[in-house]
Amino acid sequence: MADIAQRFIQNPILLPKDLAPSREGLEIVCLLNPGVFTFEGKVWLLIRVAERPEQKAGIISFPILKKHGIEILAIEENDPFLIATDPRVIRYKGEDYLTTLSHLRLVCSDDGIHFYQPEGFPLLQGEGKDEIFGIEDCRVSFIDDTYYLTFTAVSGHGVGVGMRTTRNWKDFENHGMIIPPHNKDCAIFEERINGKFYALHRPSSVALGGNYIWLAESPDGIHWGKHRCIIKTRSELWDSARVGAGAAPIKTAEGWLEIYHGANEKHQYCLGAFLMDLNDPSKVLARTEEPIMIPKEDYELHGFFGEVVFTNGHIVNGDELTIYYGAADEFVCGAQFSIKEILETLVFYQ
């Protein structure tokens, strides 16, 4: 498989030990999949920070969000009702729980490589019954002086798309669940097309259908409809099991360029690209047959959940595309691409 990414020599640029837990008694296990934007002349990452209680021998403990704060549940490893074969999800007495609780945290940088957590900016945490297992994997789109934050909202009700908006990153309006379960990977285009908002998203089906990328329209960026499936998985290829959108599509002369992730049946995650018509993004013009980035470095192959490169944030500077990505579900890394080179890898449909 191909790989045209120019990785930062400083990778990983952020590790779990680089940030402090949100409260005493918790530990940061993973830093994942940041949303990316510019603000006040700096590059900002909105990182998914996954925390759990400090683990004790013979006990599996995990956090959930309650009205009064974080509650810790602890279960003996030999409990016959416990199924803990997946490091990300456990099942106990017929109910599923996440092993970690995720919130979103802001860090910024003057050079796009060395990041720090600034003072005076809040943590974004789950709010309400639809986010009691946390909020994850935020995409950030900037439209008309407003930042639109679309993220995965997780609870016992399922996994859906939540949204908040802000103009100053200190005050936020919560719009609740804008696309109900089961859905994730929502990226809003950063420009209206024919007066309408557009977004990519990913419903999931465990039986009929599959994990495909869909397109939606909206008059206001909040209420979404006219959903259309535009990208499907491909049998026996690197994206055979699931596909999902990365960050907001990039406007080029050839069309809207989207960097997306795909995974196979072995849960190996790579990045590819597809191209949509500028005036009608429901028309997919081209797609990469081979990935443009594969997990190959040690920090991408080994971690909390290995063999993963996953992005939902980037910065565009002319032909230079800088993506920030999660590696092995544990580290934050960076890589650069030439947009022209990505376009040249596309295979156009007949």
C-alpha cells in the first residue's frame, strides 16, 4: 500500500503524560483525534482526552458521568458477569460501558509543533443524559465568524452527533443531539453551497447496509435532512469494513477534497481521499484506490489500540496540508501532504 505522508520528525507531538488529569484519582490513558483550527494567530487542537481511575490489581474500574459529577464503578476481574476482552468497551450484566471517559481539551501552538494548554479556557465535558459516557472526536468548522463543533456523544442510549458553537472559545451554545444514534464522524463544510449548509456523517448498521459516508443538507447548520449515501466500503480493500469522514472538506479548483479514514476487518485504520463536485457534493467524482497514509511507525503500530492513523483536523496553507492525527489511539501526531499530490492519486469515475 502507498503512503505519501511526510510525518513530523518530532512525532508524537503530544503524549498522555504531557497533560494533567481533569481531577484527582484519574489518569490520562489516551490522547486522540484532535479537531484543529486557527484562533488569535495560533494553531489550536481540541484533543479528545480519555481518562479512567487509577487501576488496582484484580479490579477493573471505569468512570461514568452523573449530574453530581464523575462516578467510579469498580468490578472484580473474575466477576462472571464481566466481559472485558476489548480494551475500549466492557460488558457487565448485559450493559455496555466504555473503559474510559472522554472530554475535549484545548491546547495551542505558535509553530504548529510545540503545544501547551493555555489558561482561561474551559474543558468541554459531557452534559446531560445523552453524553454520560463522554464526548469524543470533535471536528471544528469555521463559518461566518462562528466555530461549529460536531462531536460524538456517547451514552447508554447509543452513539450520536452532538454540536456546540462558539465565537470566543470561552462561551458555548449547546445545540444537543443534531443527528441521533447510531451516527458519528460528522464534518460540516466551511462554506455554504447554493445557500445551504452541507455535512458529511456516518450512520452505522450492524445488519443490513454498512458503515458508509453520507451527505446531509441544512438551512441553518442545526437541522439536517436530505441524507444521501455517497461513499461505501470496498470488499477486500483497505477500507472494506468501515469508512468515515475526517475534517471539513477542502475546496480546490477540481472539487471538494475530503480526507477520510477506512478500516479493514482486522481493525487496521488508514487514510484515503475522495473528490466531490463543487456545486453538488452529492456527486463523487473520484476516489483513491490505495491509502495515502498507513500505520507504519512504531507509535502508530503500538499503543492503546494499535495499527491506527485517524484524523479529523487539518490546516491548509496553499498546497500544503498539515493534518493532525491520532496514532494507535494513544498519541497525537502531525504530518504534511501536498494537496496536488493527493489529487494526482485520485482515480476518476467513468
